[in-house]
Amino acid sequence: MTELLKLNLGSGQNPRTGYLNVDRAGSPDLWVDLEKVPWPWDTSSVGEVVFNHVLEHLGETVQGYYGIIKELYRVCAAGAAIHIVVPHPRHDDFLSDPTHVRIITPRSLSLFSKAQNRQWAKEKSANSPLGLYLDVDFEVESASFILEEPWASQFVNKQISDEELHQATLRYNNVVKEIRVVMKVIKTA
């Protein structure tokens, strides 16, 4: 059996040992423009993908973004893990970089879940069932939010409650620094 690939997509200046480091600039193991599809990997040949501060730079147009998501689904094997780290859209790290073209959140990634899409259809929800439209299927397995200071210390020291922190994220910029999401690829035989 062939061992599945581990891809560090958009590796930039942060190569990872044990991964194929891929970028369109710098000194990666392989030069690939991720916005040009098809990608050079076989269907279902990838077992793990890392997008570390990369996905927010890709897919400036909706169709371009859909192409990236469809290609990601094509190359990933069933059960593949996709690790995504992005700046929070209300943090200066996101807002001040003109190369950031797309907001990525756990909620936006859940649009690519067929199970979630079917649930929304039952509820007659207005959410876009992109998993069904694009014939892709990803499940968000976990999502975490890395807090900026002083919010992180205040939360850890119980100076603010869960609800106060939630309200702060709705009202203010620079509360959450980054979002980390792990998705699983769902494919049936």
C-alpha cells in the first residue's frame, strides 16, 4: 500500500520536517501555485494537509476559492486531516495585510459539510449548502481561538467570564488573534 502524502501547503519560510513543503515562492520542496488547478497530486493520495496562515491568501474570487476547495477534496484520501491556522478577521494581523483576500472561520468551513447541509435543509435554513453544490464533504472536527493579550490573561485568571469574552469578540477588534481548525475529509467507497 502506498503511503499517503503529508503536505505543508504555502510553506513559505516555515518548512516542516516529514512534509512535502509546497509554495509558489521561496525555497519549497515543490513549486506549485495553489490557485491553479489541477494540483500535481493523484486523487486520494494525501493523508494530511497543513495550511498555516495560507488559506486567507487564496481564492480572491468565489470561483477561485471553490476550485481550491474542490481540488483539496480531490487529492485528499478519506479521513485525511486538514489543519488550518488563520488570523481572526477582526484582528489587525488580518486587517492590515493587503494580501488577505478571504475570511476563514469555522462557520464558513462548515458550509462544506454535507451532513450539515442536509440538516440545514430539514430546518429550512438559509445557509449555503456548498458541500452539496460542490460535491465535497469536510467535517469540522475542532476549532480553537487564540486570544490576544490582555484578554488571554484575563480569561485564564477568571477576571472575565465565558459570556463576557463572547460579548467582547462581538464588539471589539483584537480580542482573538487567530483561529485554528481541524477538518476531516469524508469520502465513501
